[in-house]
Amino acid sequence: MMKANATLRRAVWLGLITVLLLAACQQGSGPAANALILRWVHSTSITDWATAAAVDFNSQRIQSSDGRPIYIETTASDAGQAVSDMLGGMELPALWTAADRTWRDVLHEEANNTVFLENCVSIAESPLVIAMWEPVARALGWPGRTLGWLDVASLAADPSGWAYYSGGAWGDTLRIGHTHPGLSDSGVQTLLALVYAAESSPQSISLTNVQNPIVQASVGAFESAVSWFSTDTRLLSNTMLDRGITYLNAAVMYENAVVMQGERDPRLVAIYPFEGTFMATYPTCVRANMDEATTGAAETFLAYLLDMPAQQQALALGLRPVSDNVPLGAPIDAMHGVDPDQPTTLFAPPEAATVFAVQELWQNQRKNVNLAMVLDVSGSMEGAKIEQVRLSAVAFVEQMGDDDRLTVIIFDDQQRVLVPNQRVGDNRQNIINAINTITAGGGTSLYDTIAFAAQGLQKSRRADEVNAMVVLTDGQDTVSSTYTSPDAAFAAVVQASGASVYTIAYGEDADRDILRNIALATNGIAYQGDVSTIGDIYAEISAAFGGSLGIGR
């Protein structure tokens, strides 16, 4: 049996490699000159299947009713981001796949209009799970002991309990990740699951349930352990797998991410909370008010996705098929860290108003941030570089919570405190005005400035806040005198601050390796950017701290 399972596992991976290589080869072939192009916006959690399915469909040159070859263009975007983009004037896609139908209702309520037809079709399934490194799960009693949402919330609020189970092997406190509830399906479902679990009912919840003090305390306990909010589900799973057990001990994501983690030791296993969970059904909705040929082409692609070959492909990529002709089997199995017999209890989809309510609850319950924004203003930053930094930094400040605290430090030959540690809500416009005065000139005292900022954070930090630093530089250190390299003394000062350091290598001249090492040593993230991408990088960092992005709040 073990040999058969191993053979099957190799076959699944060979099939996956073949599909992705085919996608890579054919992606650049492009549509025919007379093609009927349909854009499909889909959840990031089904990216592998969506990409491969579109490539295969396009290769068949299936024609629309007016004789044009149908060509599918895919865009990965989690639901909150997609809704925000559509409301912001983005060209509406012909097809849209979120994790559940609630998001279509959110879009229609916000747009006050029917944007997509009612008869959305489920194309695959994947339950929401707590992905946990196997040693962590076993330390908590898995698989013999069932675990739930509130178990994790209780452990998050009790460092001594975490120390008892973990033996101090994976950090002083439990570290959890989930996606940003304003941007992502799974982020909202995480919050909703906590509400359902606290109410001990799988039935649809209301605004009254969300306002229950016990519910709010449960959400607050869970959120106290969240060290990073990802912009989307795929990024969350990839980062957890890349960074390992000490960066995130557990994260909330869809089952298919656990299935497709690949060969690793330790591996992730899926925890199916005993209180219940949500099932992503990936309803695919066709845009309303399209012409007959375009609507028919969209329906043709939907039929293709539900046909046996595409459903088998979905299964091979870790999704549960919805076609009765494709039985559930490998790789949805214990060998891949999941249980095909779970979940046994599913939560009912909520109303759109409840989504907005839990997003507001999350804003009130998430940890506040004590942040140092460190900006290189040396001479090489002149021109478009410094202009884009000002714009991006202002947008970042606009997205911070009222109770977050911010210090802004600029540096060239020496560091200067542009904004001392201040509560953002009371000083937001003054902070923005100060950032808009920034000009460039001088050398680069990078290490001395990071150490200076770390010492300030050490003095201002509070146990109930996220302590963090965001450092942007476009060059290497040229003038530091106290810390002339990122040596042990420098590292000790930074580590003593208790801050996660997020570094941005802005352009080609920055020392990416050193910045990456600083970030990794402090449980931060290293980014590489330029004038065209710096805004997106600051938006992603804003999301990591729970900034005001997407829909809701």
C-alpha cells in the first residue's frame, strides 16, 4: 500500500509539473486577432488551476456563437480587493470567482446595482482550515485530540500555556497569520468562524451576535496572536512555507494550500476546527448585461470547468471536485496532511451586513501598531524617487488606525526625527504635512539610523502593540560611524527593540542581501522595489499591519 501511495503521489506531482510547464509555454501565445476575449478574475487560492485551465481551454480554439475563438485571460485577486477594484472603476470582468457568494452580495450592495447574474456556479470546493506545522499540532495533541477555533484563541491569549505545550521551541508566544479581512475571502471567513464558534452555532449569524461581548473577547484573543496580515491567501501560504515554523506557527488558509505544499520536513497539516468551518465553493458569476455572444462564451467556459478533464485537473491541484463524475481521492488524503472525511460541520453563509460588522469588529480588536518609518533622503533619492516615496508614505499614513503610533525618521549623513512618536488619529494631517516637506541630499547613514530607530522603539514599545520598523533605502551605507556594518553589536541593538523590521531595497544600488538578512533576523519581510512598484509595496506592508484597505471598515 505504501508503494502504491508513493507511486500515486509521484504521478500527481508529475501531472502538476506537466500542467504548469504547459501553462508557461502557452501563456505567451496570445489570442487570435479576431478572438472574443473574456477576462476571468478569480480567488488567488485557485491560481494554479485557473491558469492551467485557461491555457488548456484557449488551446482548443472553441468558438463563440458568432464564430470567434474564445480566449480566457486570468487575473488573480481575492474578493475584497476585487470588489474594491470594481467599485473603483476597473473594467468589469466577464467572469468572477470569489470563495463564496456573499462577496457578490457585498458588491451589489456597495454598487447599488446588479453587476453579476444570480445563477453563479460552484466550480470546486476547499474547506477553510488552520494550517499548522505538524510538530506544533502534535504538541497540542493532534491527531488524537480535536482542536477548535477557541482552543487556538485561548492559547494565543496565554503565553504560559503556549510555553507548556511548545517547550519554548517555537517562540515566546503563538504566532498566527491570516489574510486581511478588507482584501481577502479567507480573512473575513476567519473572523466569521470565530463568531460562529463563540456562539456555538453553525447557523447564520446576525449583527447582534457580532456585538456579543463574549464573541468580541474571543476575536480579540485570537487576533492578539496574529503577527502578520497577508494581502491574499496565496501569498500567505507561500510565505509560511518559505519562512518556516518560527515565523508563523499556524495560519488560516484553504485546504488546497496544505495539499500542494510539496515534500518538506516538517510538513503542514490541516486542522479542521471541531466547532465547524466554512467551505469555499468558488461560485463563478457571469457579468450581467453582456451581449448574447459574450454571455454564451462565458457559459461555454463554465461548462468546460465543470467537465470531467477540468475537474480531474482541479483535484490534482488540491481542490475538491464538484462533479459527481470525479470522486474525491488522492491527493486529498492523509499523505498530504489533510482528511477527506472532514469537515463534519459547515457554517452557513452570512449576510453582507454581517461581513461589514465583523470587519469593524476586527478593526477594534486587532493589535495597534507602534511603527518607526525610516526613509533614506540621501542625494541619490532626488527626483522621481523621492517624489514617489512621499506619495507612498502619505498613502500609508492615511491607512493607519487612529490608535496606531508613528515615528518618522529621515536620514542622509545623519538621522533626524521628522515626527516624534505620536498617536496617528490626533496628528494624521500634521504627519502628512511633514512627510510632504521631505527633500533629498547628502550621504547614507543606514546602520546608525536603523540602530537609532531601534533604540527609540525599545523605549516606546508596549506589550499589547505590534512593534515594527519600515526601512527604505536606495544605497549602501557610506557615512555611519557608530555601527559601520551589520555586525553582532548592531544586531543586538535591533533585536533588543523587539521590532520586526521590514526593509525596502529601492532600486538597483541598495544592498539587497544585507537588507534581507536584517528583515529575516527580526521576523520581518524584505522587499525589492523601484519607482513604479513602491506604492504597491507600501500598500502590502500597510496590509501586514492591518491598514485600512479594500472593502469594509
